[in-house]
Amino acid sequence: MRTLVVTNDFPPRQGGIQTFVAALLARRPPWSLVVLASRSPGWEAYDAALPYPVVRRPTGVLLPTPATARTAAGLARRYGCDTAFFGAAAPLGLLAPALREVGVRHLVGATHGHETGWVALPGARQLVRRIAGGLDVLTYISGYTRARLAPVLGGVTRMAQLSPGVDVDLFTPAADGAAVRERYGLGEAPVVVCVSRLVARKGQDVLVAGWPRVLARHPDARLLLVGGGPLEGRLRRAVAARGLAHSVVLTGPVPPQQLPEHYAAGDVFAMPCRTRRGGLDVEGLGMVYLEAAACGLPVVAGTSGGAPETVREGVTGHVVADPRSPGAVAEAVAGLLDDPVRARRMGAAGRAWVERRWSWATIAATFAELLEG
């Protein structure tokens, strides 16, 4: 069985979908794959190191144009592909009819979270229905996204869960955060860490607003905000205005390979994500909670979208019922700092759960079953 992978989201371009697709393919037999993708800076060197062929259309955005359809069909014929996988079903799943014409018998398309907004809009809803109708399987990443998609798409194709996974050899309690603590002058202080892009949905603003309440109980605590984004300037101003510069650190963007040591610098992970814009700005799942848990940290999550599915309430951490409330968020965070033994127990339970349910080995086995039909 050989699979044609059609994806606009592929390394060396960075992003969650890119990481998801690359990790899935890394766990397939190389001889079983051929990839059609768009170009991004550094693609030549990246492709040269891969054990399977990659064909890049001369564009930065791969769209379901007639030219792309011809290229995809030609690759399917040349390599004898009998299955196809769309790294993001919308809109590239529109290529499905062209692939069936050349003998591709089984087509799988992935959704990631933004599609929940698409199905809320009349025009986009019809497009996604058309795409789903051309596929044998449409995947979803969480129970939340399925609940949003199924009423619109469940009757036109089979739906199955295919969540992102965690590299449990990279994100591990053995990761060493000492260098990060030294770099930012954290010393031996209790550290609450948040790793995420700095955007309103993630809730770093609420963490900062509630931080004085945490300091009232733990005066030596530090808040480490890892990542960059459009909210960075506003957060820095809020930190200064509240007189928190001594205890809140914003690192700016961090290379992906350095993330484990930044998680490891923390004692508690917190990201009180919230849904915005009437449900259009929502957390599809929240891989950072699982990466933090894999590193042995207890987690504090918000209620947005699929985020609660990444936490076993009271076992691996807490979901704050009102993530817009600085007081509620501060209470959950301070409560874990109050009892380090309980926090470490939750971190160990989180690690075990991620190994069992969310490791790439588990996700890759599911992917293989979906491709085999």
C-alpha cells in the first residue's frame, strides 16, 4: 500500500499542522509514501534528508487548482498510490475526484480545529460538506471539534479521531531546565510556566492580572511566559504597570527544540485559554498541556474548545471553570504551589497518561488503521 500525501502544511515551514503531518509520516514505512507539498524557505535541504520522495509545487500556498490536480494525479499514477491523505482536508480535499479517476481507492482527510469556524458560516459550510463527501474518512482532533463538525458532516462521510501526539522521548521529566532558570534569574523560586503564542485566546493576560494574588501567598514565585505574538507589547506594559517586572519574565519567541527545557524550568504549567469571537476563536485541543504533562508538570487549563480533554480533573491538573477570572485562575495556580507533593503527584500521573494515550506510537497506530480502511 502506497500513500500520496497532499499537504500545504509541511516542514521546514513551522506550525502545529506541519509538525502533526511530519510526525505521522516519520512513523510510516518510507517506501509507502510520496508527498506533494508547497515550498517554503529551506525546502531543498529539508527534502534531501527525507527517506521518501517529496514533490514541491512552485508556490508558497498549495491550492486545489487544475495544475495541482494534474500533478497529484500524475504522482498517484507514477508511484501506484492506492491511498491518499490530505494533511488538511479543506480545501485540498477538493482534489479527491481527480485522484479517484487514476485509481486511488481510499482517501483520508484531516481537520484541525479552524474548520469548526468554517462550518458555522453558510458558504464555507457547503464547501466543507462537499470536501467531506469526496472522502472515505474525515478525522477530527478532539471530542469538541467532532461535536461541532458532526451535525454538518457526519451524514456524508465516516468520521474518526486522529489527534496530534507527543514525542515522549523529547518531552520528558528528564529534561533539564537549569540553564533556563539561570538565564532568566529564576534561581530556586517556584515557577509557573506558560508556553504558547501570545494571543488573547491563550489567557496570558489573565495570568498577569491574577499574578499579584499568587504573590500574596508565594512572594518568591515567578511567572515565565514563553513565546512571542501580537499580545507581547500589551503584556509587557501590563507587567510594568502592575509593578511585576521582578517576578514576571517574557522570553519572546523560542526555537521548538528548546521548548522541553523551558517546560522543565517550571513547577506548574498554566494557560487559561478562553473562547472568543462567538466561538470562531477557539482551542481545538491544546497540545501544550500534554507536552507539559509529559515533562511531569501539573497543568492548569481553561475551558476553550477541546482543552479540557487534555486534563484529567484533579488527577493531572485542573480546568478553571471561568478562565476570564484572574481570581479563579490565581486560586488554581496558587493551590498547586501550596502543596508541592500533590503537584508532583499530578505531574507523575500526567506523564503516565500521556505515555498511554497521547504518545506518537499510539497515534501512529491509529493513523495506520485509518489508511488501511
